[in-house]
Amino acid sequence: KAGVTQTPRYLIKTRGQQVTLSCSPISGHRSVSWYQQTPGQGLQFLFEYFSETQRNKGNFPGRFSGRQFSNSRSEMNVSTLELGDSALYLCASSLNAVNEQFFGPGTRLTVL
Amino acid sequence: KQEVTQIPAALSVPEGENLVLNCSFTDSAIYNLQWFRQDPGKGLTSLLLIQSSQREQTSGRLNASLDKSSGRSTLYIAASQPGDSATYLCAVKFRDYGQNFVFGPGTRLSVLP
């Protein structure tokens, strides 16, 4: 069974631009969560989607948004990029929110 | 506020040693706790998941225990190998924090040949 996949793996953007990251969960998983990882703040929860509905959102500004499609694939978007948005963005999928979570390899975003 | 801490922050041991990594959390009302390892620049690999009703889980050389009342979990690694070198992260799903993980800062483990 294929694991969680994330595209692209690496991105370089400049301040003020916007970016869209994609996550394909494990087949059959309906819950997709997004996390931001930085050296200073560690792993922080962004949001979680289940059956196309956002169930929970972390403490991030409105520039961070996401969505989930009917096939459970998810995208997250960051608008008006700032230098501080440079991070590894990780996606995780699970059958349901209380089941084991499996992570993708991440997208490394660099904002110049 | 729900928090997760991990001690030690870094650990260096010779190959073959048994070792224990510690995770503490501030609220005993949890759904589950999951241990991960992360290699530099990579995603997270799931090691063990312990549900709130369980006391321990085992997988190969790994054993994780959970004591909700004291807010603690330990990850025991037997007969450590250089390939075990990585950062180990503890994540807790608190009942009063939606249904999403709060991660600890991690323990960076180096196993020396």
C-alpha cells in the first residue's frame, strides 16, 4: 500500500507570493492533518480535514488555508508569503483522528 | 495549556546499550500517544501508538509504556544500533485539544559504533 505522498518536495518562493502544497493520503484514510516544522518552534499543528470538512485549526494567521477533495487529497495554501514561513510542511493521514497517523516526506519551503 | 516535554534533549550512547527516552505531558485526559522517529530533513516514521486504555506496546526492539495518571511515557530501545540514530518525537492527542497531536521537542539520539 502506497504511503502518504506530498508534492512538490522543495519550493523556493519570494516574499509576497503565494504557494499551494499538495498531499495524497494513504488509500482509505479520510483524515488529513497539516503541520509546520521549524527549528525554533518545532512541530506545530495547522489544520485537520475529515471528509472534506475542516474539523480543527491551529493558531496560525488567515494566510494559511486548506481544503480537502472528495478523494481525500488535500491542499494547503499560503498567501502573501513571509520570510518566517520558511519551514518543512508535513502532512499526515489516518483512518480517523484517533487512529495512528502516518506522515509524508514533507515539502521544504524556502521564502527569500 | 496542554504541553509535551521530552528528556533528555540529546543522548549519545555506544552501540549495544539499552536506553530509555522520556516523554511527559500535562493532562491525563488523552486519546492516545504516538512515538515517531525523524531522520534529518525527512518526514516522521511512526514507531508505536498507545491508546489511552493501554499500558504498553512493543515492536521488535522497541517498547513504549504509558502512565496516564503521572502524565508520562517512556520509549525503551534494546541493543541500540547506529541505524537507530535519529530524533525521537513523542506526540499526545489530548481530549481537550480537538483531536490533534501536540508534539514534544524531541530527543536527538546518536548511537556510536
